[in-house]
Amino acid sequence: MDAHNNDPISQYEARLAELESKVLRLQEERSKSSPAPAVPKNFFERYAIIGIWVLLIALFAFIDSGIYDSSRFFSWTNFSTIFGTQGVLIVLTLGLLLPLTAGDFDLSIAANMTLSSLVVAILISQGSPTLVAVVLGLLVGAAIGAANAFFIVFFRIHSLIVTLGMATFVIGIAKWISGSRTISIFGANPTLIGWVNQTRLFEVSMSFWYALILCAIIWYFLEYTTPGRRLLFVGRAREVARLAGIRVDSVRALALISSGAIAAVAGVLAVGLNGSADPSSRIGLLLPAFAAAFLGATSIVPGRFNPVGSLIGVLLLATGISGLQIFGIPNFVQDLFYGGGLILAVAASQLVRRRQPMEFGS
Amino acid sequence: MQKTPALQITNLSKHFGGAVALDGVSLSVSRGEVHGLLGQNGSGKSTLIKILSGFLAPQPGAKLVLYDREIPLPLTPGQFRELGMAFVHQHLGLIPSLSVTENICLSDFATQNQWRIDWRGETQRIRRILTEYELAIDPTTKIQDLPQVDRCLVAIVRAMEEVRSAQEAHGGEGILVLDEPTPFLPRIGVEKLFNLVRQLVKKDASVIFVSHDVDEIMEITDRATVLRDGQVAGVIETDRTSPEDFIELIIGKRVTAYQATHRKKPADRSAVIVSDLSGATCRNVSFDLSGGEVLGLTGLIGSGFDEIPSLIYGARTALDGMLSIDGKETMLREMNPEKAIGLGMAFLPADRIGASGAGTLPISDNMTLPSMANFARKLGLDRLGMRQWAQETGAAHDVRPNNPDLNLENLSGGNQQKVLLAKWLELKPRLLLLDEPTQGVDVGARQQVFAAIDQAAREGASIVCASTDAEQLAQICDRVIVFAQGRPVIELTGERLTKEEIVFQCYSALSVDQTALVE
């Protein structure tokens, strides 16, 4: 026993073990003491976005009362308009979350929405029952998602390339079937307009409330269901997911098909909101959807695409734009806000991640 | 034999924190000499190479002399080029989709601007160089279309050309460092490689040949420096030394204080049967295990033992083979992870954060990944229950700090491994497959991982552990199979199951196999 203790290596190992236990004790003390304060450690990081939103509203309200005396910005009429008009973008962003969580991009989502809305509008204007038109519209959206999934998963092409091509291809079809014209449903059968825009709750168009319901469903799906958790693992560590027996390919395919179907939901809401569909005006929603999704990923559950963060992301951007427009700042401010918002949001989340290189699955 | 030295290092030391990787090492390489550098994993070989290539700075006090010129240490990264040194690593650094010409010219393109590249001229120049080295390689072929041997030769030629262009500026004939270039080469490829090396030294260049393959060192080198535990164990003249002396010098004669924790001897060997398994390297491997038995698989790098766990689990597709668990047979060609889990298998890969766990997700999510279905309630997943279970399991496996909300990447290597082992052990696997289970795991956690493996075996699981860590195998295994060139060579049990014997068999396995082939 003595000889053993005099061995320099065992002395060295004993010393190491001693130091290690000391470090661990310190670590444990630190982690024990941290939950004690009332405010969680990353409270600021998680809810900063809400703070920024409130500050922005306060700032505009202040300027507003200074310039116009009467409050044109800080009024329920203005906010019910903001909420009502953002329902479509919120739904589109929520659709985008699923493939993003699985590590894939869907750049065809706005084009998909455009085509689905045209399908719905054309069917209704030609006399189909509203419900049939809506279901067919959703099927078209899911089919586009399935086509994306086929090329991405079967041929192993990067999602950026497939969905970039798909976006233009789908817009081509949209122009073709509409003859590049606006298709109105006012004359034919305004039921859908009734469902989406004329029914109101607290003066806000139903499209917003539908978006909220979808937000809750997706939040529940991601947090409280096994498929939702699997989706997260597939996006974060594909090899880990595969070795845990998850069918990675089907998970990715289902995420893309769901995003297509949800894009079609956004298309249906757009028809109900405007009473018409056209092949060009809503393609521009692609970038705001990405901006909101990435902005959302900096908050609520930092570092993760999450529906509540995205919802607030959309409203934050919309509030900023609405405020500036009320003060007569011209339309280009939209582009500045959305484009700048996307880059700043990602830059902020990179700071949180200590500027590690971003990796997206292929 | 002794000519003026091309490279001379004296008193080279390197500490990592408290650990000593190199301790007063000297190395002297003559002009026109092939000098071997040998040692086990962790003996300091790669640290020495990294200091020479400028990746690491040594402790002060070391001295480096190249062709009678003293060079101040540390070297800056890339400085070795100007000094007339070139490195070829196991990972050859070639771009597979580009041609031989483009790959050889790569280093010129990287360092100088050329606005009019004369492709035809370059191709002719490369063809001339290749002929000069007596290599029948077409410079317009893409690297990916070349056999592994030729790729290796191209990498060496490229390195030599770099040396040559550096010599025009300085004196000396150049020093080529070959850092374990052979493990993946078939015998005939090694021959070609040696021919090229002999050509080089004929022109008075020097070659440092890093390897752990004793036969190759015996064949090609003039002298060799053997490292053990960060010190020079000896410098030998190759043709005056027997392979046995060589191996003894490499592994030393330290008696280990460890003893295997022996369980009740397993009786029947029919619980798990693997037959005729073939993969990328291994061929027609068969073995069987009883319940509660821990089987070790080992060998030198490239001997094929390391792919066996992933082939059985279906993480990689096997070319052929059959698996039987409790009498239930499955073709291994059709195995996939989902089926494997269904059959009661669990697999812990060596790549901890790449393949075993998701670093950016919390411990609780990682731990519950395979057993998530147990937490499904009517109203969805019981997230609080998952967190609480992860906390309890973490406490049982002594995960520190035991905070289930922490991301996995924030834990130390050892604690990560405890979490990942726990996630599989909770499924009570029938067959547990481990690949280097304690790589990068600290001393204390290592014992706990061993204890967990031992506990699983006591509960009746069959365990396969692929590892190059002989000490670990001697400690946890009931039986160890040593591999060479894709085939099992010898099985060690009982008295013969010691660290020294395992290492000895790994290094002698190749010679045994070759004499068998000759006969």
C-alpha cells in the first residue's frame, strides 16, 4: 500500500482528483445559487423583443401626440388594422418555422401562397362551393411541398436550390392560370370574405385570430409532441437523430409538405382579406417571413425558431412600418425595415452564439 | 552512416496545462536518411509534428538547427515551407474533384498571384515531374478517380515540389515528414510508396517517417527514434534491432496496477452471434457473445475493428453478414438504426457531439430522445416529468453539474458521455455497442463510465467495445479480439488479458499475418 502511495503517478492522479472535485464543487455551488434570484438568468434576452416593441409604440405615440395632437398612431383603430393585415404574414412565417427547425429552407413559400390563393379565387369565381375551393387550394400547397421534399430528400439537393427554382416555377404556373390578371371573388361568392374579414372580434379581422390559433397549435406541436421533438433533433443533429432510430428523411419531407399546406392557408386568408388574388403582389412577403422567423429565434426561446417569438417579430416589424408611414415617410421604408431587420436579427443571434459559423443542413 | 545532420532538435518540451506531452525530447535526422518516429497513441509523436509545422509553440529552451542554421522557435504556421520542410498527413489535403495538375499547383496558387495561367505548360511540367519519379499517373486525372495509393503518391510529390522550390532560395536538400501515410494502403501500395521514398533520399533529401507499424519502420528506415510517455525511449539503428526489441521499446515494461473487475463467468455463447460480417475494411468477421459478457475489439488504426459496432447497428451499411440476437436472425445488409433499436440494440459512437448527442440542445432533451414515447400523455408530452426524470437519472449517473436545462455542449467530455450512456442504458439494451467510450474523458469520469458498463453487463446485456485503449480493454472486457488487415488475428482471455499483452499483440499482429500469408 505504501509503495503504491509513493508512486509519483498515483500521487499525481490523487492531486488531479482533488483539484477536479474542487472545481466541480465550485461549479455546483454556482449552478445552485443561480435559480435563486427572482429574475431568471436570460430573462432580458428572452423578453427583450417585447420590450423593444413596447418602446417603439411609446416612441411613436409620443411623437404622434406632439405633431398631430390627436392620436393617429396610438389608437385601437390603427392597431386593429395592423393586427388584421398581418394575419397572412404570421401564418406564412409559422409555415416557414417547420422546415427551418428541421434544417431546411423553403424559399418557395410565398410563391406557393400566391398560387394557392389564385387556385382558390379562380375556383370560387367559376362557381365552386367555397369549402371545395379551400380544400383544393390546401392540396395544391401540400403538393408543392411534396415536390420540394422529393427533390431535396430523394436527390439530396440543398433545399436552397430546390425551393429557389420551385418558387419561380410556381409563379410561372400562377401567371399562366390567371392570365397575369387579378381574379376577384366579390361578384361570384363572397362567403370566404365573410369568414375571414367581415366577421370581426374586437374590431380585428378574423384572419389575425386564425393566425393566433395556428400559432398555439404549432407551439404545442413543437413543445409537447414526440414528432415535434424529433423535428428539432433532425434540424440540430441529423446524425444523432438517425442513430436514435428517427426516420430523418420522412421527418424532413413531412416538414416541407406541412409548410406547403400552411402557405396555402395563408393564401386562403389572403383571398378572404382582399376578396381577390393576383400573381405578383404577395411574392414580396418571402423576406418579411424570413426576417420575422429569425427575429423570433433571438427571443422567447433564444437560439430556437419558435412560434411566439415569430408572432411578436411580425408585429414588431409591422408596428415600425405603420408608425413611419403615418408620419408620411414614403413606402421604401418597408424594404429598409424588412431587409435590415433580417440581417440585424441574425447578427444579434450570432452574437449570442459567440459568432460560431452558421451551419445549415444540406 | 553518420553524415552532417539535416535537422537537429534538442531539449524539446511541451506542457498542456499540467500534463506533459513532451519532456526534453531530442531528434536528429541526417542528410539522405529515412528516420522513423514511433510511439503509441499519446506518446508525443503528433505533438512533435505539430511543433515542427508551427501549430504549437514549445516550452522555452528548445533548440532547432536546420542545415547548420539555428532557427528561433516557435515557428509560425506555414514557416516550414520557407525552411525547406514539407508535411504529408494521413488526411492528404487533396481536393478530390480537381485534377492531379491542379492539386499539385495548389500551393503556388495559394501563395502567389498569377493572371495568366498556362494550363498546357503546367500539365506538361507536372507530367515531367511524375515521370522523373517513375510514376505512371496521368496529370489530367481527377484525384477521386485515382486509387488510394496514387493519391498518397501525388500528395508526396506535391510536398517534394514545395521543398524543391524552397531550396532554390535556401541551402539544403529538404526534409519531408510523412505523418502515418500507410494505415489505409494495401501492401502493394506501401511498396510503391517506399520506392518513391527511396528515390527521394537518393537525391540527399531527408525523410521523417511517422508510423506505429513496426514492420514498415524496419523495412524503410535507417534509424528510428522511439517516443514513450513524452520522452525518447531510445534511438536505434534499424538493421541491428529485432522486432521484439522494437516493440518492447515502444510499450515499455511498466506493470499496471489495474485489475479487471471480473464478473461471473458467462456460460453459453449464443445470446448474440455475428457471422461473416464484411464492411469497408473488415472481411468475414464472426464472433459470438453470451449475455452479460463484455467483448473488446482492438487493433492498429486501419485494421478494421473500429467499424464493426456501426456495421452491426446499421449506422453504416454492411456488405454482408448475419446477426442473431436470442435466436432471431437478421441480414446485416438490411439493418438500420430503427430496426436495431427494435431488436434491443444501443450504439454509442465515438464522435460525441457529431453523432452521439446534440450539443446545442439541453441535457433533458438529449437524455429522453430514445425513450420519449414513455412521456407521452393524453395532453401531450409531460415536459416536467421529462426534466425531472433527466435530473434523477443524471444524479444516478453522477452527471455534474446535474442541471437538465444546460446544453449538452456545456458539459465536460466525461459528463457528456455519462449523459449519453444513460440515455441508452435506460432502454435496458440487449446488445450495447460502444466505440471508443472514454476518448477525451477525464480520469474520474472514466471510472464511472466503466462502472456503468459493468452494471449493464451484470444486468445481462451483451456488450461490444471497440477501442484502441488497451488499458481500458484490459479493465472492462472478459475477452478481447485483436484485428489486423480486416481480420481477427487472436483472441485474448483470462491470464493473457493484460494491457501489455493487448498492445504487444496489436503490434505483432501484422508480422504474424504476413508470415502466414507468405507460407
